[in-house]
Amino acid sequence: MGAVVVRAVAIVTAADTDAGAAQARAVAPLESTRAVVLCGSDAASLGALAAELRAQTQVAVFCGDAASDPASLDELILELFDDRESLA
């Protein structure tokens, strides 16, 4: 029996702050991280961080509050990172 590696999409809230950006930088290079979704309201900061992390993992930007709009965040993640169809 082989090992199973589960790769997750990491959602980083307040990624447009120093603390949030540090979290994103910490999870991006992990083997278990399939992608990072950067959330926040400062589009310029999120874009710069996304450009920095893109060499390490897939990155998406959610310019908004993930807590107040979870349906839109779910839709973004499913649209970009859901590969169940390729498993059929």
C-alpha cells in the first residue's frame, strides 16, 4: 500500500497585510499546498504577492472579504482548482 498525499488549497485572509503575507509565504512552498488563494481589499498588494508566489505554487486573488462572501470564494476555488471532472 502506497502513501496518499492530499494537496490542499490554502486560503489566506488579510493577505494584503504583513501578517497575512507572511502566512502566504510560509504555506506556498509546502508539498501539501496545491494552491494559495490570497484574500484582502488592497488589489495592488495582493497582485504583488501573487506575482512573488507564482513560482512556488498556483495562486489566485480574491479581492474582498472571504468571511462576508463565502459563496463567491467557493465559486472561485471550484472554478480554478476543482479537477473532479478529470478523475472521471
